[in-house]
Amino acid sequence: MQGFVAQALESLGWLVPLLSEVLPRVVQIGLLVAVGVFLANVLVAFGVVERIAGLSRYLTGPANLPDEIGTAILTTAASTTAGYGMLAEFRESGTLDDRATLVAVTINTFFGFVQHVFTFYAPVLIPILGLEVGLLYVGARAGIALAITLVGVLAGALLLSERNVDPSASLDVDGPDGDAAPPGETVRRAWERTVPTLSRIVPRLAVVYAVVAVLVERYDLEALTAAADPLATVVGLPGASIPVIAVFALDTTAGAVAIAPLVGGTFTPEQAVATMLLGGIISFAVSTFKRSIPFQFGIWGPSFGTKVVAVNTALKVAFIGVALVVLLAP
């Protein structure tokens, strides 16, 4: 009997590292999504949206999106996950249909980038690369993110109409007699509206992250960086860019450390930035599978999550390609 138990525990040994990797990630994202969804309901309920709508109306107005969506877009600058959680709540409530949600997610891109400026680019990457290359790289990434956001605004202007949005689907905060509900009652209603959304999102997060963790454990995703060689040759980068691209594709900080001493000798500043951007394209294959797909599928479900991943990836690759052309132009 003891031998059977020992054998059973040994056969389940793979569960321990799996759970240690998946559970913290799911809990962290679940909490941030809960904050975003609950915040969306509370802000709408207390009418805060009307007070801050002016800050984002230049984006939401031309894109034919309701004012409430500006709150989610601005929130993304502080927390990408919370901003996505708010958008998920607006979609679940019927404020946005799928097309309008895709437009809002696209507009979100620049504001998600802004968050990384203060948390990674300014304190970590620029000091490693030096001021000239660091600012050139961050400026290129900012231009790419802004271009994607403007594409979202243009898409909203061309593709959205009143049929795609329903501002009246927001939380009803009136009391039984049509009067404004007391603050405590408003918060309670906001939380009650939040719970069903979380009950759909969190289990999906757990399942998808678990599946991805198992696949990453069994398959070598680093082999995908072999694409760096032909891509570097096509765009005309020095041969030394190939190992740098491979490193950068797997770890941004390590890639920056690898290329920094080569700037001014092997690489011009423009070539260095182009090398890092090309590493970013290669890394999409890895990061999309390990992070983007689990997150987006957890937030939206597989069907709509696939559309979000496809649009995000296509636009990023396209505008990185434009940036490469500009940087490497004779």
C-alpha cells in the first residue's frame, strides 16, 4: 500500500512545479482584473466617467466610442490588466459589441506602452543602452504604439456606428423611485455586477495558463529564434546582429546588455535599434504563446481572444516593419 501511494505521488510530481508557476500568475492577474472590472462599475455608477471623459474624448469621440471607454483607456496607462478588465466588463454588459471592443483594444496600445516607460524603459533600458540609443529605441517603440492607436481611432471612425455601442447598458444606479441610490447601495450593486464577470474569466485564466505551462515544459520554444538568421540577412544588418537578436527575443534586458558595447563599432545607433526591433518581432512567437494567448483567452475566451491576438500581432509586426525601413534607409 505504501509503495502504491509513493508511486502515485511520484507520478503526480509534475503537478507541484506546474501549480507553483500557474497559481501565482492566475491570482495576480485575477486580482488586477477584479480591480479593473469593479472599478469600471464603480466609476460608471458614481458618474466619475462624466468628469474625466474630456481627457479621452479626443480619442473616443472620433472613434465613435462611448465616453465610458475613455476611462478604461486611461486606466491602461496605470495597469494594462486593469484596463483590459474594464473593457471586458463593458463588453460583457453590452456597452460594446465585438467590433467596438477590438477598436478599443487597439486604441489601448499607446497607453499600455506609457506604463512601461516608467516601469522599465526609463529606469532599466535607457541606462543600459545609453542616452542616444536608449531614447532612439524608446522613441521608435513609442511611435509604433502611437501609430497602432491612431489606426484604432481611424478604424472606429470608419467601421463603428450606433449599432456597435450601447451606452445605456451601463450600470443602472437609480433607486426604486428613480432617485440616485445611496453610496453603499451603489457600491454593492457594482460588486454584484462584477462577480459574474470574474466567475467567467478566472477559471478560463487558470485552465489556459495550465495548458500553456505544460506545453512550454514539453516543447523548446527557443528554437523559434532560428528565424533571426534569414531575417537579419534580408534587412541588411551585420552578421553580429544574429546572436543579439536571438538573445533579445528571449530576454529584452539581456539583449540590451549584449548590444550596448557594440554600438559605435559594430553597430550604428540606427542598426542597434533595428536589431532590437527585429528581436522584438522574433520574440512575438514566444511571448504570444507564453503570455499573450493565455491572458487574452482568459479575458475574452478563445474565440474573441484569437481575434484580439491576431489584430495585435499583425499591427505590431507591420509597424515594426515600417520602423525598420525608416531606420535602415540609406
